[in-house]
Amino acid sequence: HDPCYYLDGRPRHCLSEFINAAYGIPANASYSLQGPDYDSNITTLTDLHNPHNLTCWMAHKGPDAGEWVLTLPLGRRFEVTYISLQFCQQGEPSDPISISILKSMDFGRTWRPMQHYSSDCQGKFGLPSQTVAQTRHQETEPLCSDPRPLQKQRGGMVLAFSTLDGRPSSPDFDHSHTLQDWVTATDIRVVFHQVSIEAKVAPPSAVRAPLALSDLQVGGRCKCNGHASRCRRDDTGQAVCICEHHTAGPDCDVCEDFYCDRPWHRATPTHPNPCVACECNGHSNKCRFSMEVFQQSGRRSGGVCQKCRHHTAGRHCQYCQNGYTRDNSKPQNHRKACQPCQCHPLGAVGRWCNQTSGQCLCREGVTGLRCNRCAPGYKQGKSPLRPCIR
Amino acid sequence: EVMPTLDMALFDWTDYEDMKPVDT
């Protein structure tokens, strides 16, 4: 049973599987105290996490000075629910922690912060320490909070950031474009900031607990806009939505060819918003969407059929071309629904006839659907210019 | 009254050969 359809075939809102989007993706690390220094393809942070056999990662030049940055290219758009960092140390670190989580929506070209963690939010980031966005305007801005106390788990401590926690619109996520945008990311970056001066001059008696990471997870779903229940790796290793509801594109964010009678919409639990086929009566398999037509129809139908075949014409290929008339003995979708006018070469003016009745335009004294007879009071003459004479 | 259809053979095509349909 396909989760994107009811048993009776009606479309329904569907979600792709919730996965660890970071799993198996190599992270890149850079350290920037004295110029950039890169480690790429760090795979131990995103492999299967085994608390009995931890691999701990830290920057080459030491964790307690400078700034190091971990970047995780997810390879496609995901709707991220949480980002978690599992540290190796068992207890709270003695040094202050300042961490920022950022995201990119354009495959690493631009970045925006999602969350800051610091025991000194005001001093480090100029932000108050808060865990809840006060207004809907603030819900797509990074908040800053004290990471402590960190959750303790077997094998270390965990810092988990939930993208929707404390966001006023989160109960209405399916209808909030703002929040849908907020959770969308193609790349995740974690920045471990330089510790404060005070920490560096801490008494040597303080126990230094180097910050070391053992696991990085990004929980979320492929962004398929409610139109796919599956997201699979293609031949190049990229995850792609298996689109339903006649949608297409890597995120099911456009309508499939020919299914453009209405504008594309994201599916919601109450409105699955499938893409709808154009009505071309079987005479065309190409159509385009016209917003003007859509508005004129009362927002019901905006598809305009193109390249109507079988001598048909019109937005739905519902008319016959000039020179052809409807054969009412055949259904409208029949390939011979339009037949030639068959106007008499002398009795009719031109070869055009009424598209629905087939009536040709007759010369004076000529009658009949095809203009092939003389009208009452007229008889056939000999001149082809005046076929019927009084 | 059903009027007979125009009989192409009855027309005098002498001066109108260019108008004469191919199949008449």
C-alpha cells in the first residue's frame, strides 16, 4: 500500500522516512587560528555509532584555542528536525563551550546561523540567553542558550538542537511556509568558537577536558513537500525523492509534464494538492499553465493544450480546426471526431464550414449543408461562376 | 422536395478550365 494514496486511489499527504541524513557522509573540518587548515573526508563522525568502541575526533592543533569548523554537505535539501553532537568526555567540560550551528540552503554558497550555545550568550554572541522565540517574527532567527547541563549518555555527553523547539508556529508546521523554510538545509556546519581569555588563564589546577566529538547526527527527512514517501540514493549517491501525485523534480516541487492544469502546491494533511492533468480530450499530450486563464476560470483550471492533433483546436482541443466540422456520431476524444467540411467546390464560398453544424457558406441560389443543391426556385445553370440560376 | 445535387458534368467548362476540379 502506497502511503501517498488512500486505498480507493485518492491522493493523500505523505512523508518520506525519518532518517539520519548525516549517516555515512564524510565531514570536512577546518581550523582557522593561523590560516585555514583542512581535514576532509572525516568519516568516523557519521558512521554507525558504537558506544563501546568510540572514535573521538578533535582538531589537530588542540581543542582549546582557535576556532574549528565542521561542515557536512547533505547532498540535497532536507527538512531537518534535529542536529545532535555526541562528545567523548563523560563529565561537563571545564572550559566554557561556545558552539554555533549553521545551515546552508544553497549547497554551501551562503550560510545562516540556526542556534548558538554559550554559557555567555550576551558576551559571545550579543544575544540574550533564551530557549523560546518570543514572537513569530523571531522564530527564524538563531537563539542562544546555555548548553549545560548536557544530556549524559552511555559513551559521553550529547548536545541536541531541535529545529522546531521553542518556535511558536511549530504546531502549524504544515501550513507555515516560514518554518518549512527554516528547517530546510542542504548543508550543516558546526562552529566551535575560540574559548574566552578568562578560560585560557584559568588556574592550572583546573581539570582540562578536551572537547572531542564522537558522533554527529542530522535527523530529518528528504524535502519532498508531502508528495513522496520514499527517498532513494541514485547512481551518483545523491538522495532523490520518488515523487507521487504527478509531481516531479528533486524535491517533488514541480508538476510532471502535462499535469499543469493547476499551479504546484505543497501537500498538507488536509489538502494533498496533487498535480492535475490538462484536459485535452486525448488530442494532445502537451500543455502549458496560464495564470491568466486560471484566474479567469475562478482558480479551477489553467492548462492550455498545445499542438492539438486530429484537426482539433482550442484550449482543451475541444473545437475543430477551420475547414473541419464535428462528427457527432463519434465521441469527442475519437481521433476522427473532426471531419473535413466537404463543401461543394462551386456551390460554396470557400472551404470553411461551421465547426459544430458543418454548414458551408453557400452562393446565391445554392442550398444544403455542403452547398451542393440548388435552392427552391433555382435550377442548375451551365456557368461554374453561377451554379444555380433563377 | 429533394433538390438534385449539382451535376459537375452539366457545367460548361470552356472558359473556366482553371476552375474545373480535378476529379470531374
